[in-house]
Amino acid sequence: VQLQASGGGLVQPGGSLRLSCAASGSISSINAMRWYRQAPGKQRELVAGIVSSGSTAYGDSVKGRFRISRDNAKNTVYLQMSTLKPEDTAVYYCYADVLDAAGVYGDYWGQGTQVTVSS
């Protein structure tokens, strides 16, 4: 199983960006999918999460500005980021809790995508 994240880049404050993360491989089902971020010198923090039923949760710092969604048919999770602030600058990582075709649960991480908010 592999996770491939994309969509990062440089954006001005107040702008928007959409991240995507696609899971591939021998996947039976995916329970939770999440986005985390890590800024230089800081610990990795949870940004948003979504389970297979569609229920979502957000970190306090992004509530009302970010929206997580998923396409179960494509094994893909998205993060729509709006009203971006310089403090949103970080490497964003996707995570998935996967049941593979052999019936084994595992935690998988994407490679990270850089988001820089700056004028």
C-alpha cells in the first residue's frame, strides 16, 4: 500500500489550496484518513480527519477554514484549504488506516507536501 500526496505550493495569505492524497495497492478498505502538518521546529499536529462514514474532525486552528473530504471509490482524501495564513506554512502529510487484501490492518503515511503561505 502506498499513499501519494500532491497539491502543495506557494500561496499568498488569504488564498486557497487543495491537497490530494491517493492510496494505491492491495486495499480492501480504508477506515480513517487524516491530514497532519509539521512546521519547522514544531511537533506534528493533526489538521483534519475523516472516517469511512464521512464523519469529520478538525484541529482548532483550522476550523471554519479547511474542509476534508474523501472519494471512497478512488481511495483518495482531499483537503480544501481556504483563508490561508502564514502560520499554516508546513509540510502536510496524509495518513490512512488501511485493511489490505490479506486482511491485515496497517498505518500508512504519504511522503509529505510543502505548503508555504507568504506574500
